[in-house]
Amino acid sequence: MPIVTTKGYIYTVKQGDTLYSIANRFGSTVAAIERANYLFDPVTDRGLIYPGDVLVIPTSAQNRIMSYVVANGDTLTKISNRFNTYVDLVAGVNKIADPNKISVDQRLLVPAFAYRVESGDYLIAISRKFGVSVSAIEAANANRPGFQRDVIWPDYHLIIPIPTSRNIFVSNPLPGSTISSGQRLEGYARVFEAVVSYQLRDSNGVVVSNERFTMTDEGAPAYGFFSTTLPFDRQPTSSTGELWVYSRSANDGSIQDLVKIKVYF
């Protein structure tokens, strides 16, 4: 599955920008930006961009989680809505003390990754593959040249938002990943006593990995980072499943802040 494994930036074109100046700024190339955004006929004359166009800027840095470059007029509410997530989470993951104070060109880690479109792909099939709604994918790709609901182009870098709760963001594994026993589990969480719980279920309801817990490196109200492994306690009985990541209520032990990530075996 062609998930893009290198860092991508989501950038809004400004007056006076050229593909060459953007490529230099982010350590990319004109050719790579053209391919990632399909800046070719019939979408546009090759390399033609306009102020307000939203581009994915691919780089060679090894990081699958995308960053959004703040544009003029942006607010954290607007940015969070674009990726179907929460102001608290975007502010917390990026260590922003005052959510009302962000600056143009500031680079914010957001719950999203890029998928390189293959020949024959269509949006509904991609939505099902990742367990992410079509409407969420459309919002994440708003104002991008070449993005249409009914037509997507081979090699286009489609932005896929990662499901989150208000307090939990799983950065690894990504939705649609094929996993095996020992899979790395990573992310950010704002949880009671820094305890993050997780389990793995297949699509038949079989618990493949029993509930376990790990700790974040910072306690609430901070969003701490967590990293652990995901061992299998029994073999999956289906080819697909869900990774559950959540917290437990201090009052009654019920599941809170549940995030479900679609995975393959």
C-alpha cells in the first residue's frame, strides 16, 4: 500500500511564490511538487499555481506525519476542522500555550499522512481502505488543484486525516497499515495519571492483543508522547481489524477517548 513514508508539508501558495522558491524553502524539487499535486494538463498548465492553492510539498525526511504551514487568516479552529480533530489536541501536540496565538509560516504537526494514488483508485475505495470518511478526506484536501471527488490522478499525494479523540492521537501504526506481532505503537495523549490503554481486535471480534497499558512521558494537562509494542496473544481470524487506544475512567473504569484505527493482518 503506497503510504508516503517521507515528510510532507501542506502549504498555501502566497502572492509572489513560484514552484522553484517553494521547493528551495522546503528542501524539495519542482518535479516532486508537480507530481504530488498533479500540476499537469488537464488540471492546469504544467507548473502553474495561484495564490490560495493548497499544495503538498514532499521532502526526503523520514517522517510519515504531515505538517501544516499556517497561512494568512488561519486559526487553530480552522486548521483543526480541516483535519477533523480538536483545537486542544493540535495546540497540545505542538506545545502552543495560547491557542489564539499562531503565526503565518508556523509549522504545525497535524494528524494526517499522504497516500500516493495508484491507477484505478477512486475516493470511496480509498475511504474504505483507511476507515476514514469521504467527507473527512475532502475537507483535508480542500482548495488543492487537481482534487475532485470523482477524478483523482495517479501519483497524486492525497491527504488522509488520522482519526483522533480530543485527548489521543495515534501516530503509528497509520490507518490501513499491515501489522504483525511486535508492531510499534506510538502517539500523543492527555490522560489521567499518564496511562494509555490499548488492545487489538480482528473484524470477527476476536481480541488478538489483550488490553495492556503504557505511559506517556508527560502527565495531563500536557499531551505526552507514548511508545510501546503490540504483541499478539492469538492469531487473527480475519484479514482486517481495529487497534483500540483509549483511557479508563478514574470513577468507574469505563473506556474514554476511544480511538479506532483500521489495520490489516
